[in-house]
Amino acid sequence: MLERRSASAKGYIGWGERLFDVARASRSALLPLFLLSAAAVPAAAHQQKQVESVHTGDVALAVTEIADGLDTPWGMTFLPDGRMLVTELPGDLVIVSPDGMVSRPVGGTPSVFAQGQGGLMDVALHPRFAENRMVYLAFAEPGDGGSAGTALGRGRLMDDRIEGFEVIWRQEKVEGPNHFGNRIVFEDDDTLFLTLGERFKFGPAQDLSNTLGTVIRINDDGSIPRDNPFVGRSGADEAIWSYGHRNIEAAALNPETGQLWVMEMGPLGGDELNAIQGGANYGWPVVSWGINYNGVNIPDPTEFPDFEDAVHHWSPVRSPAGMVVYTGDLFPDWRGDILFGALSAGGVERVDMENGRVADTQFLPFNTRIREVEQGPDGAIYLLTNDRGDGKGAVWRMAPMEIKPPSADGGRSGPSSR
């Protein structure tokens, strides 16, 4: 039986499936039999509390902590019943319920290279998850002699474990603990994109014979789509969709246009918002809107027009991680806008998009490293805070603040004016 751990105390208690609202009950046909038949048992939910409030000028936002006690959470996706699959960088996959309970680690996950920026990173559901139960995991896979490389695998989520996990694609192994990339984005046709960092090796991002510093596009079984831009080119890795990237930890598809958007980490300055085009070269390390860590200048992209330039760039950097194109109803004025997490800046950046162009940007300060941004089935924005070890890496929910009229305070503010 799947068990829960208390997010605050990390003690384990029996799971006990709970139907938390009518909508979830109506979707119960999507759940496997073991969940439908699980007996409810008493369980103390995590004490949810408001942790932040921000006024954007248009809307007041309340940020509520749903769960805490997570060890370096990195990726998140929603199951059809409203629970969340969350990866922890040291190697665990857990399930977080809407009432804030965190499961014991799900079994059947791969061994990972948990050093530096590596570990168990992104998680995504197959578009037909309700039929096939397939979960995809992107992770840093250990190799010989301390080397590592990004890998992508899949298996079926059954009860408290992933059954039949298999690696369907591997990147070449190199030494070093940084720049793995590792965001998974599915298209509607069962192909998927995987973003890959250049592993802090610089030059290979311009070499089509390897996948360092690329976005790849593969089928859901790991095979190569025949319409990829470099299929049939001598010496090129046919999985490559675009190249010349530094490190991409934020990516999302606009479901209305089909455009893949990524946020790319710059060096000193120069974080980039890029609209990804098949076959395009985005210039790293030849060009950048930032400079090298040693202070040496890098040519601006405008000096080399053959490279694809960013749609927008940021200096000082945000250190982007996690990203969504918003389509919900809670924030109607944000539909079609991009929201991404800001690790070094400590908050969320909203990018006001108008016809594929950046009309404006707005930073929402939370004084906390935000690693992941997802839209929930309720239209709220869910965030992962990025704390390590026994810190309080958490799941946060951002929604419009409910503002009550003075008449709702029970008369504590005195008689109303007439």
C-alpha cells in the first residue's frame, strides 16, 4: 500500500485515498482499481498557510504553502486526480496530495548522478496517460570515471511504483556536474522535446555531431521523427531540433500556436527568451547578451545575424527555471502570457505576450528560489521552492487574493459611514 509521509515531520502514516472534491470524484474512472478501492484512514493534512502576498497593480496575489519538507524539488506535473508528481534532485519521486501530504518515495525510479546540478530532474505524463499510465523522467545518468549525461526514460505508474522503467534516450557522457538542461515538453502528436545544456563545455554547442547545448525532438519511444531538420545530414545527430544553447531549465509549448518557448540561462547577464525553430542556431558560445564569468566580453547576437536572436533578454539575470504558458481562468488577463521561476532573483517573472512579442515584463518578488512553475487544474499557479537537504523545499499555490468587504469583519472596524 502506498504510504504518506507528513511533510512537516517526515513521519510515515498510512495513505488512504481521499476524494477531495466533486470534480475529482467525477474523474475517478481515470484512476486504477487499487486507488478506487483504497480504504480511507484518518490522516493529518499539512497545515496550509499563506506565506506571501504581492500586488501586481492589477491583481492582489496570495501565495499559500501546500506542502513542505521536500529535498531540493525540481520538477512537477499533475495527475488526472489532482495530485502532483514531484521530483527531488537527490533521486526520489514523490506524490503530493492537494491536502499537503507527501508520499514515501515511489519505487522503480533510476539511479542518478546526484552531484552539482545533476540528479532526478524533470517529470512529465504522456499525453495519453489515462490510457497507458506512462510517466517520463529526465535525469543525470552516471557513467564511468565520474562522468555523467542526461538520460530520458519512461515506465508505467502503478500504485506505489513505476513498473518497467526503461531508458529510451541517452546523451553522451562527459565529466562535470553542471548544465544538464532537462525539461520535457510533449507535443500533441506524441513527439517530445528535451532541452539539453552544454555541460559547461562551451564549444560543443556548435557541433552537430553531439547533443550538448541542444533541444532534441524524439518520438515517445525514443526513436527519431523523420521530419527532424538534420535527418540525413552526414555527421549530424538526427535527434537535434535546434542548437547553440547554453543551459535551458525552462520550456513550455503554447497550446494555441504550437510554438515552443524556452528560457535560457545566460552567463553574467543575458538570460534569453527564445522562440525555438527547427534547424536554428542560437549562437552560444559565439554570441551572447551577457559576458563571461572572467569578465571577457562576448559579441552581441546582432553582430552575427546568421544566428537566431532572442525575443527578449534580461540583465541582471533571473536564472530561469520552470515555465508555463498560462491558459487558465483565474487570471484572465494573463492568458497566453509566460511565467517562469527566477532562482537567483528569488521570485516569478511574468512576460506579457502579444502576438508572439513581448509587450511588457513584471517581476513578482518572493525572496525565495523558485525552481518550477506549473498551472494546476484549478487554474492556479503552482510553484516549487528550491531548498536543499533538511530545509523546507515546498509546494506553493499562487491565486488571486480573496478581499472581503468591511461588512464581513463582524463589526470590528466600527460602524460603517453613511
